[in-house]
Amino acid sequence: MNETRISTLRRERGWTQERLAEHSGVTVRTIQRLERGDDASLETLTLVARAFDVPVRDLFETVEKPEFGEAVDGLDARTEREQQQRDRATRSWRSLYVGIGVVLAMGITVVVAMTGLGQLYLALGAYWAGGALLGRWLMDAVIEPRLDERYPLSRSSREPRADRPR
């Protein structure tokens, strides 16, 4: 059993258990269990903390046992590490897209300068326009779901985070 502040945080916001469940993406039964002090997974605690827009450590009462503090510190460190890894992976995909575009632009510019085939600039425009749409689809349909699975404690850079100003 853990002494949590979930019930207190929920009441401070004037939320019902149903509203907290809706905002966090967990069931009402899970909220009831958490408020009762039952154990929960790190992922569940992270979802509830995100709903409250607080770090996971703020879900728990202060306990004098040092190992409890170490566990929460470990979760915070793991969450931060996963977020950094996810952000690095996302930046890598974006850099790949931009890098290919820059190389393509330089190549087309050289070919146009040497041959005078100005219509090749249409291919460059098609790459940036079509590539932006294709890239967005790849991020939404393929890359982000895989990153969600690999780094469950992290968030997409398009989602607001508790530690980022809105």
C-alpha cells in the first residue's frame, strides 16, 4: 500500500473520479484502486501525473523510507531518459528528411546551371511539398506509434508536457 495524494489532487481541481479517468486515459476502477493505495504500474502513474500536469513524485505523500524516494527518483530519471531518447529519434528522422532535401536541391541546382533544364525545379518543389505530407503521415502512422511502444513514459513533441510552458 502506498500513501498517494491522487484523491487530494483530484478534489483540489474539483474533478470527479470519472473526469480524472477520462483525462488520464485509465478506467474509473483504476482511479479507485489508486486512491485506495493499491500498487500501480509506472505507466499508469505517469498517465495520472500527466492528467494533473505534475511530476509522478507529486502523486505520493512524503514518506520517511529512503527506498521509496529512490524509487520515485528512479522513475523521474527513467522518464527523462526516455523522453531524451524519443526526442533524439524524432530529430534524427527530421534531419534525414531535410538532409535529403538539401542534397537534392544542390544537385538540381547544379544540373539546371549546367543544362538549363529549369523544369527540374518542379521536382524540387514536389519533393518538399509531397515529402512534407508523406513525412507527416510516416510520423503519425509509423514512427510515433513505435516510439510510444518503445518509450512508454515519453510523449510526442507535439503533445504538451508538464515541464514545458504552454
